[in-house]
Amino acid sequence: MENNSLIQVNKLVKIFNKGIQQDERIVLDHFSCKISEKELFFITGPNGIGKTVFAKCLAGLMSFDSGEIIIGNCKFEKRIDRVEALKLGIEYLPQILPKPKNFTGYELLSLNYPPNGIFFRCANIRKAVQNISSKFNLEFDLPLDKSITDFTTSDIQKLYIIRALLSEARILILDEPTANLETQEAAKLGEMLEWLVKQSNLTALVIAQPQQQYALQKAKIKIFTPKGFENRSVEQIKISKQCKRLRKGIGWKFRMNLNSEEKINIDTGMIVSIRGPSIKTFYVVGEKIAACDPSLIEPIAPEKSWWDNEESAPPNPLIRYIPFDGIEQGLAIDLDLIDNCIINHWKNKNWIRFKIAIHRPSVKEFLLIPIIDALNISHSEEKFLVGNLSGGNRQRLIISRSCYGKVDLLVAGGIFRGLDTEGIDLVIRLLHKKAANDGMSVILLSTGPDKEVNVVEDLISDLQLKFLDGKLIHR
């Protein structure tokens, strides 16, 4: 192996459902690459192409069918044992990080510290964290003596990075670390990683989408393919053009100022982009909209002929809400695709039998297949566990499931996060189709100066607003 190469991968092959002809899928096809030490790598590529599979093979969390991985002077075939990977200093941080209940920050850090297994003492952990902070000249600013249940997503990311540093990690793999972070927090995380790589012997591999590149300005960009990395620039996102929409169905009155009665009309099938300072603010706004809180939003009745009765407002408008952490909160990763599709749609005459039983073949035909096909979600079978989907495909599943059926209003936070170019284009087409054919209105919530995502939202939206000091203003 070359002197400056820390990791060398030779002709790695990974096949899912091997031996099952219908479902067999080659994810890594004689994949080869070299990774230098003391570098920061930004690994990007389409959803479901195998980025996470490669990372898990490298971290000893998944076996491979053939090929070899060489780390330092150690050669591995078929699999890297996870214990051996930890001894080599390989730490893997998944997109959704565990938050054990009733654990404080110090208690979580103690789970793998110290490496020699000496009995845990809180004072030892405090001292170790102080040493790490001094060594790298970093202020973590975390309430480590409090329950991590109340930690923000950004705090959890920092906590696990501290944990990796305490275990003297040489190789840190982060899978979609910025997907659920606000833009400013993502940029700070990127600065921290760049600083750590510069000040230590750490090699960091960050798996993310092209639009998240802003967080890692100094990283070496690697385009992932099943055969290896390609040294080319990240492709620009191509936006599908807007389509004409059918103005039929429910409209909405949306309150512009929380301190006054000023309101704005959102027409049927209208797409509105609202940008704001923080995800925390939008959690409150999103939940109020989803609950159809009259203090913030109220439906406007269409022509009376559109529904059967003589009420002055449409009956029970259907609002679907995708929060910023929709992947974490909205999917059961230990259940299969059918079970996850039913979550929003279990009351349906097409698959409910005798009001108590769910007919799974009908669910597959009338629910699963349309949801899968709408956004081209990569899977092998309906019994495929959602936990085995890539982060981008999980995001597609959340969006497609939320758009299924007659939806009057979709409220979505960070809807394009974690999606590749194809995924973004498919979501745009789906939103346009639902707006044109079903009259679904859409409110897109986003934060920060994420330029490419902002360009997408601005191009597809009919109205662009900004949330500032409790008031919506036109952009």
C-alpha cells in the first residue's frame, strides 16, 4: 500500500438478496478506492447507490461478498470484525444517532471510555472532556450533566464526536450529519471537522448530498459510484419547470402577523415558500398549521358544488405535516415498507376487512406500489425493512406517503434535505402533479442560506415569504 494511503479498497463486491434471482441487487460492483490519512473527504452521489453500505463495510457493521479492505497494515476479506474496527480507531456515526432515555451526556460518554475499561467516574469524564477541549482549542458548550433527551440534533452530533475523540478515533465516518441540522449549525459542524482534521491525525469521511457541500468548504469532493470514486465536480441541480395548476378545491387564509389580524390568501394548488431563522421556530408554526389552528390558518370554502352539503366551509380538510426531523420521528425502522405506509393510511375501505383487519395484499396493490412508484424508491420487496433503506430513500418514503390520497394542504420542513438531484426533480414533479390534479396547496418551510435548496424552493413556489420577528414579509 502507498505510504500516504490509510485505507485501500480493492474490488469490493456487495450483493443484496444473493441467490434470489428476482430480487438480487449488486450494490458495490468491484468497488476500488484509496483514502489518504489526515484528510477530510466529502462523499456524495445519488440516493440508494451504496454510500452507506460502503461506510458500514468499512466500519465492520456489514459483511461484503468479495474483495479486500486494507487499513494500515491490516488486510480484511469478507468482513472487518467490528471489535477489530474499533481497535483500529474506526468510528461510524449514522444519520439518526441513538438517544438513550434517562442518560446524561457524561453517562453516554462513559459507555466506551476509558478504552482500558477502568471503572467509570464522572470526574474522570469531565477531566477527559476538558483535555479534549484544550487539546483542540474547541468550546463544545454542552450541558453534559443533563439528560440527552433534551439535546438538540446539533448537540447530539457534537456529543458523539466528543465520544469518538475520547476513544482516540483515527477514522471518523459521518453518514448524512447535516441532513437534520439548520444551515448555521451545519456550517459550524463543518468548521469543527475541518479544524479537528487539521489539528490531529484524524481522517474524516462525510457522506452527504451536493447541496450540503457549503458546510465543508475545505473537503476533498468524491463522487460515489458502485465501482469507485470519480474525481469530477458536483453536478448542478436541474429544476423541472412549473406546470399550470387546476384552481379547484380548498384555499387558505394565512396570518401574516402574529400580533395583528393581517392575513394573506393561499389559493388552491398554490406552493408557498417560507424561510425563517430557526427550526425551533418552525416546529411551533408547523404544528399549529397541521392542527389547523384558527389563530394562524383557516380554510376558505370553494364553490358549494364542490362538496355535497350546504355548510359554509369544506368538511374536515386534510392537512399533512412533515417536520424537519420527519425521518427520525415518522418512520419505524424495524418495520417493513407496508407497515410504514399504513401509518398515515390505516383507515381505508380498500384494505380494511370487517373494520378490524388489514388485508396486506390490498395494501400492497392500492397503497405501497403507488407510494413506491411516485418517487422511485429503491427496495427489493414489500417486506424490506425501512431501516435498510438509504437516508435519501427514507426521505422519499416520508414525502410520497404524506402526498398519497386527497390531501388539501401539505406542510413540509426541509423537504429537499438529503435528496439527490433525481430525488429533488421527482419531488418537484409530484408536488406539481398533486397541485394540478388534486388542488393540494403546499407550504415549504426552510432555514438559512442553503443556496441550492433555496433556488429550488424559489423556482417552484408561487409566493416567497420570510418569517422575521413573528411576522411574515414578502421576499
